[in-house]
Amino acid sequence: MCRNIRPLFNFDPPVTPDEVRAASLQFVRKISGFAKPSKANEPAFVTAIDEIAACASRLLQSLETNAPPKNRETVAAKARLRAAQRYGT
């Protein structure tokens, strides 16, 4: 899985459409191999991002859990700590 794509389910506050679109963009970049498509491929690239974002939004809205929502700041702080330990920064 792409390292830049983060879990988006069960957070407080809930995921935003911009976050879903950003994850979709990262996914399309990864599978296409393009950071930025050529003009000829741009329509297909944008369509793929839109379709994946719509699918991801439907998925996130349909998921259920009994677990309490995770706090975004706590999760981000843990990730920063792991990165500091891993990379020595």
C-alpha cells in the first residue's frame, strides 16, 4: 500500500471530501506511475480520481464499527514519534 495513503475510517472529526480526494489522487499516481499526467492522459487521470473518490466515499459511509472514534491528533502524534524513532529525526 502507498505510504502516503492513510486510513480514513472511524476518526473524530470524520473524514472530509478533500481527504478522500487526496487519497484517491495518491492511489492513481501510484498505479499509473505518473506524478502528473501528460495533457493527452489528463482526462483519464481526472476521471479515475473522481471515480475512486466516489467509491471510497461510499465505502467509508457504509462501514460500521463498535470501536470509539480515533482522535486525529493522537494518531498523528504517534506517527510522528514512530517516524522520529525510525529515521532518527
